[in-house]
Amino acid sequence: MFKTVFLDPGYFFSQLIREDNLIFILTVLVPLGMMPFFTKKFSRLFLFVPFLIMNMSMTYGYSHDIGYQYVFGTATCLIYATIINTADLRPKKRQYVAAYTAVASLYMSVAFESGKIDMKDNYKNSKDFFTKQDELLETIPDDASVICDTFYLPHLANRKEVYLLDNNDVGIPCKADFAVVAVNSEYAQPYIAQIIGEGYSLYDSNNSSMEIYVSADYQAKLPVNVN
């Protein structure tokens, strides 16, 4: 990422100028009253750099979505910049900024997160489904390398090699022993076609949301009674 910034700055800046980035930066900075930029001290603008690189320049969709954890650390830098820049204002203006950021942050939190309150109930109602899914993932040998959808990555992270399967990296399965595909994904069929074309065969599935494929080389190491 940092290498790209210096060696290919044109590509870096082209990634910043996107419609979804504009919406994202407004979502983050409007509740802060744009205060990270209101300073005469140039050094403080460096607090914006982690946000610029980690969230706005990456093609990974969730990195510029305030609903995910990728903004937690970088937003802390922006909140700190807001605090120290506000401290430089006159007392009356500080009160206005504090009141605005409190009200705006509360409003944005309710607007963006209120629809997710029922997610805990969704998990409870589908607990058996997720349990079976976890059990299926546990059948993959610990020493095997895996490529998988981003939502399965935490369940398979405790191994030496794990790759991300997304629409930018369909060609990667040739590097992994196993490939896990979310069959209800819009990219499922291109993934499966690519995987099968590279010699993978079906290892197991839950017939509703997940299919696991194994490479021909690794399958030869498995016991004969394994699919």
C-alpha cells in the first residue's frame, strides 16, 4: 500500500476520487464539523494521513464503510484532531463546536445503526445454521492453505496461509489447498467456474450457503474415505 503511494501516485489519487469515497468522507467528517482541517498548524494535518491511506485509497469496499471496524483506528486520529483544534478556539466558539459535534454524532449514529439492532435476534434465530457452518469449516485440515470469502476469514484465520477470495482475486485459488465459496454471493458462479477450471473438486457443502473445494494436489494426501 505505502509502496503504491510513492511508486504510482497517479493510481493512488485516482482511487481517492470516487463517489463512494465522497459519501464516506462526509459521513465521517460532518459529525466532527470538519474540525480536523481547521488549524494553522500544518503538522496536525498528518493526523488525516492514516484515514486517507487506510480508508480512502483502498479498493476493499468495507475499508470505506463506516459500519465496519476498518475506520475505528483512523477515526480516533480525526477525533483527536477535532479535540485539539477545538481547544484553540475562543471559549464561545468551543461551546458551539462541542454542542454541534455531540448532536450531529448522535443523529448520524441513530441514522446509520438503528437498522442493525435486530442482528442479535437474527443470530439467535439462525444459531443452528451458523453452528453447522462452523462445524463444516472445522473439517478443513489445520495445515492446509485456504482461500475464502471475507465473512469466513475469521473462522479460518488460525493457520499459516489464508487468502481472500473476492471479485478482484478470482485467480488466486491456484495458490491454496482449499477454496470456500459463499454460494449465495453474486460472484459465486464465476468463482466456482474458475476453481473447477483449475482442477479443484467438491470437498463438502451444506447445500444452502457454502461449498468447499479441494485442489487435486491436496486431495491426493487425504484419506480415501474423504469426499
